[in-house]
Amino acid sequence: MTVLFRHADAVRAAFPELSAGVLHAAGVDACADTRPRAAVYTGRAVARLAGATEGEFPEVLAWRRAFSRMGLKPTQYRSASESLLRRLRKEGALPAIHPLVDLCNAISVAYAVPVAVLDADRIAGPLLEVRPARGDETYTAFGGALEHPAPGEVTFVDSAGRAHARRWTHRQSGHSAVGAHTGRVLVVAEAMHDGGADVVAEVLKTVEEEVAAHWAVPTAAAVLTPAAPEFAFGH
């Protein structure tokens, strides 16, 4: 089945500054050693953090403003990239989860924008849409608990009514988390700051190059725009 990924018109209208890109790859596994390359990207972030905290980065401030507009307290609910940067600053390292997730987390802190990695086989087609929740969607936390996003909360919703995120870029779902079983992935990068389109394009290019180097599998990617807001992926 072909699945279409898009941001709802309501989201694009409310956040015209949004820049987004998406990548699909099939044939990834948990055997690649991405640690040396991930260290390069985390090193870049560490160097930047030596001069300023993540809360001063324009990329992070832009997401804080977006969260505020969604009615969320930015220091209570942080974008995934801010949380990773904060952890890196405090602990000096990021957690090891999966070779591709670790690599994308490192790329996320290097560019200071959220980079989500989802197991594409755990997404029910034919549509995965970033949209305001109705309130009846089901979200699976990493601990297994079921939650329902609040009405109006921006989340990734598939055709089965499953929410693959809470509060947009705050937290991903345990249901579509990448693990040893994963073969196909969907990578989504999103930015809100000035110049975000260029950064998202660079993030996609970087992920493409790293996937090719470590797994030697084909990828498809696109920067999404209001004029071309959709990306189709399949088996």
C-alpha cells in the first residue's frame, strides 16, 4: 500500500513559517555501526553549546514560540531537538537506542531541529497527516500506556486513528518506535526558524548520505512546501 504523508492545511495556515522534509528508506537494520559518524554530529552540537545554551538557539526559540501558540508552556513541553540538546549539555552524551535513531538524534542536535524516525510498517495507510487531534485518537506511550491527545493538539495521525506523536514534536509514539524488528523507516525533519527550509534540505541530504553509507539501500526524500505538501511512500 502507498501511504501519503502531509501536513494538514490547518497546520500550514496556523504555522506559515513551517519548513518540513521527509525521507523513506527500506532495508535498514540494527547491525550497522553508526557510532563514529554520530560522534561527529554530537561533537558539532557540543561545540555550539560551549558558546550558548540551547535555549538561546534561534532554532529552539522558534519551536518555543510555536508551542506557546499551541497553548503549551514551552519549558514544560519541549521540542524533541531541545530535549536532546539539553540532555547532551547536561550529560555529555545521548542515549543509545538503535543505529539509525542514534544517528538521526545526533543529526538533530547538530542542526538543532526535530528529526523524527518512525517504523513505516507500523503506520496504517493510506494517510499519515500532521493535524489537530479530534480527541478520539489513540497514542501508545513508550511504557505501553494508552493516551488520547487533547482536541486541537497537533499530532501525526494515521488512517487507523492512531497518534504517532504527542504535542507535535514533543514526544513520539512507542507504537511506531524503531527497533530490531524495523525494516522500513520514515524520517521527518521540521523547522520553524528563519532559514529553516535550507536547514531541512541539508538535514535530508545528510540523512540520505548516511543511510547510503551504512546500509547501502535506496532512499526517497522530498522537501515539502505549500505548493507541494505531500510525500508518497510504500513497500
